[in-house]
Amino acid sequence: MSLAMIPITPPSPQPAVTLTSVLTCPVCQHTQAEQMPTDACQYFYECTSCHTLLKPLAGDCCVYCSYGTVPCPPIQEQGKGACGCC
């Protein structure tokens, strides 16, 4: 009996997760680069210019998904709904 060899295709490498996002305050338009947490969603952020407390918009899991240039790490890796809250 002969066994055929089936080539195994290695999984394609996942794109690197970006950990820095630039938040833009919707009140004063101040921008600030911030390091995103990798183990939790950040629900609140205080603008460093006008001190407005930012919260996620409806349907978003965190302030980075609402006001940032880059969505949070779980969303980058797994897509919308990855955090279990959106």
C-alpha cells in the first residue's frame, strides 16, 4: 500500500497589530497619540486639551474604535464583534 503525501500549506502570517492610535477629540479637535491596551477595551478617555470625557459611540467597543485612527487590537485581529460588546 502506498501513502500519498499531501502538502500542508502553512497558515498565512497575520498582519502585525498596530498598538498606537491617534485620538481626535470631537469637541476641540485636539489630537493625541496613545498606546492602546492589548488586554482590555478602553471605555473612557479624557481629552488632554479640553478635559472632555470621551465614551465610545453607539456600536463601538472603545474610544479607539470611535475616535482613533486605528481600531483596538481585538478588532484589528478578529473584526467587529471580537470584544463581545459590539
